Amino acid sequence: MRGKFFLVIIACLLLAGCMNTKPSIIFDESVAPERTAWITTVLMGTITGFNGVEVNWGKYTSLKLIQIPAGDTLLEWDLDAYVILGTITYNYKGKDILLRYNFLPDKKYTFQVVKEDQKEDGRIGVNIYCWEKNEKIPSFDAGVIGWRKNFLEFVPFLNVDPGGRTILQ
């Protein structure tokens, strides 16, 4: 009896560790799950548009997943993010900020707002990180350091002045 109790506890812990494989929001339920990707907007602001369609997905401060159709995607953001360059912290805020990316199916993505090459005059965009569908994304508390091995690439925002310190649209 005691052994079964511990097996149930271990099973519950394992399931809890995999919780973030289930999306919090499904954009289009008609798309087969194997043709979708998952994104999270932790500490970046709010996605307000998906391929020209207005969405109300809310602002997330934890790793909640949004399931979207995979493929070439245009995301529109109300941005509210911080970028640290050396000892200086910049707060980037803006409305209707555009990001285009080709999301692959069965992958989970997260973003970090950065200046390209961490340079003062670098373009503003996002570092994109990717995990397999069955992998758990480390919590933001673990920091971006835990994400390094999953870094894909830097993608600049489409409508932001490359040398600008703030984004005000």
C-alpha cells in the first residue's frame, strides 16, 4: 500500500513537470495539432494580432503557451520589455510592433527582446529560442542562461527605427 502511494506521488510530480506541454490558448482548433507550433510571450507584452487578425490573448508573466498554426506568421505586439546593455537598462514600449517568423510544426518558441549583438546602435528585435514539443521550457526564474542551448536566431522587428532608444508608435 505504501509503495503504491509513493508511485502515485511520483506520477503526479512527473505530470506536473510536463504541464507546460498543453497550450493555454488554441488559436485555430481546426488545424491538426501536428501542424501547429506553440509560443509564449513571457515578460514581453501582449500579442494583439496574428496574421492580420486581431487577437485578445492577454499579457502573460509566466510560461503559458499559445498554440498557433505553424508557418510564416506575422505577429503584432503591444511591447513592454526591458533590455539590459551592460549596466544600463532600457524599457521598450510600443504599440503595433511587427515581427515576422516562420514557425515550424511540433516546436515550442519563446522570445527575448534584445538589441542586435548587444550593441548600443543595434537593431531592436527578439532572440528566438526553440524546444521540441515534448520538452519542458525552463522557467524564466532559471534565466535566459538556461535557454542558451535552445537559441535559434535574432529576428529584428519590422517597423522599429534601428538606432532608436525607445519605441513610441
